[in-house]
Amino acid sequence: MAYYRICPNCGCSLDPGERCDCMEEKAKEKKQRNQFNELALVPEKGGQFRIDFERLRTVG
Ligand SMILES: [Zn+2]
């Protein structure tokens, strides 16, 4: 039996723990749209974001 997951977004088969390219492309788009959010917002499971204050401080 093969161990793999199905990408909920595009239906592509993934290795366990592997993130599908389609997700990464979406993430890149978001980052380009809002660079501030790229620095401070950390994506969490469930499509939510939390603000990473430590990262904000590091970036200055
Ligand atoms: Zn996908």
C-alpha cells in the first residue's frame, strides 16, 4: 500500500509531509502582494495567520 496524500487543492499525489507546488505558488503570490505581511504574518494550519512579533523585531 502506498503512503501518499492527495492535494486538496489540485488533486495531485504528494509524499507524506510534502507540500504541493500549487500551494507554494499561491503563497508566493500572497507574499508579493503584501511584503509587510510576508515579514510578520505566519501561516498556520487552517488557512489562518498569526502575527510573528519576533520576526518583526528581527527585521527592524
Ligand atoms: Zn496541489
